[in-house]
Amino acid sequence: MSETSRFRSLEGGHGALKGAQTAWDMLSEEQMQKHITTGCEELDAILGGGIHCKEVTEVGGVPGIGKTQLGIQLAVNVQIPVECGGLGGKAIYIDTEGSFMVERAHQIAEGCISDLLDNTAHRLKDFPACPEILQPNSFLANIFYFRICSYTEQIATINYLEKFLEEQKDVKIIVVDSITFHFRQDFDDLALRTRVLGGMSLKLMRFAKKYSLAVVLLNQVTTKFVEGSFHLTLALGDTWSHACTNRIILYWNGNDRHAYIDKSPSLRSATAPFLITGKVYEVTRVI
Ligand code: ADP
Ligand code: MG
């Protein structure tokens, strides 16, 4: 049998293997992988470039640490035009807590635009649509906002997303702020709760792969007293979050904010400091 005919017979005879990829394909895909910058150089560095497309990233942290700020920042940064090294995409923001502030999104968009004008001005001279695109209002127009008031609404919205994504092919990030909020009360059957949350994150994982977009699930952590010391635990544990490929924990170190990679198949555990300023997530130097 010639090489080609053997190959053909393999292709024809193994329907179940159709979806298989070679390790070489996987490596090339990984090298071409797209990232969304967090706006913080050191955080991008430990993440290998930023938040990964095609993956689900869970971001945990205590209230006030900056999860929502990061979510808004990513919804803005995903829109950085391709000409400036970004994805030129759109964002879906699913707000279960009511903490998305449009004024803050406007302010972050202004910060992002002024950074682009400062740092990539040389690339922008060949970019005719630049003046219209680089307006805070255009950034706001590309964030699709869903306000969710109950867990049934959350389940229904996630189920509806596939149809929405078919129509809006430019969406490159889905932020859920936060994934567990409505599941903390009003859910007596704990096993069912774990299954529903797990099913939701699996569905989001499928969207991430199918539409090459990033999924960011914000989640609260609480402190729990175990064996004489305090430990951070994710709200509702992590038994439901198998579909989350990466987990980042934001935490306080004295008066400084830090981010820690808690789980990732490809990145080593590392810590980076970050600042929230009027403009963006920024690097802070630890002295
Ligand atoms: P979480 O979602 O983790 O509960 P947030 O993302 O809402 O926390 O973070 C709130 C914090 O972000 C505030 O306590 C404040 O320190 C900071 N913050 C919010 N807006 C601004 C701003 N315009 N300028 C500087 N810091 C801000
Ligand atoms: Mg929040």
C-alpha cells in the first residue's frame, strides 16, 4: 500500500478519530495563541502574554480587591485594534452583582486610548479608521451587557449565548461577574448546584474553543479558619470548576495588591504586583 492510500484508508476507516489533532498541530496552535492584555506588564508577563483565548480563566479574590476592575479592563482591552497589536474584538459582560459601572468603563477606555496614542502612534499613521475607532464611546458600544438577577436567568442567558455568538462573531471575551453570586443562597440541593455550575462552566469552555474567545469567571473568595490559621477558599468550593483551565487569585499583601497563578497547565506558579489607578491596572514596583 502506498503512503497516500494508507493515509486515506486511515482517514476513511476511523470516523471516531476524525476530531484528533497531532501534537505538532497543538504546538503550532499554542504558539499562535492570542492573548488579551491585562494592562499590567508584570501580570501579563506571568500569564505568558495576558488572558488566553480558547480557555476559561477563573479569577478569585476577596471583595474590593479588584476583580470587577479587571473584568471591565479586559472588556476594554479586547478591543485594542489589530493595528496596535490587539485583537480588535468585542466583549460580553454578564453582571450578576450589579457592580459594572459605565462611567468607570468610559474612564478605563479613555486610559486605554491615551496609552495607545502614546505607545503605538507610529503604527496608527497607516490606519485610516483610527479617529472613529479610538473614541471611548465606540469602546462602550462594543461591550454587550447582560444584567442577571437570579440563577434561572443566569442559566437561561448562558444557554442563549450560543445563538448570540453565532450572530456576533467578533466577540473575543465573555466576562461573568460573578459566576457564583446567585448560587450562594436559594439553592438547597448542593449536589444539584455543583452539577448546574459545572455544566455552565463546561458550556462556556465549549464556546471558548469553538469561537476562539477568552472566558473569564470572576469568583469571590472567603477566609476560612482551619487548624489554627486562616485559609482562602473559593465561594462554593472548586468541585464545579473543572472546566476552568487557569485560576488566578488576587490578594492583599499588606497594602499592596498582588495576583497569583494558582492553577494552569502551562504556566508556572508566580506572583505579580498590580495597582488600580484612575486609568488602568498598572504595575507597581515592590521595593
Ligand atoms: P471586587 O470586584 O474584587 O469586589 P472591585 O473591582 O470593585 O473589587 O474593586 C474596587 C476597588 O477598586 C476600590 O476599592 C478602589 O480601590 C478601586 N477603584 C475603583 N475605581 C477606581 C478609580 N476610579 N480609581 C482608582 N481606584 C479605583
Ligand atoms: Mg466585583
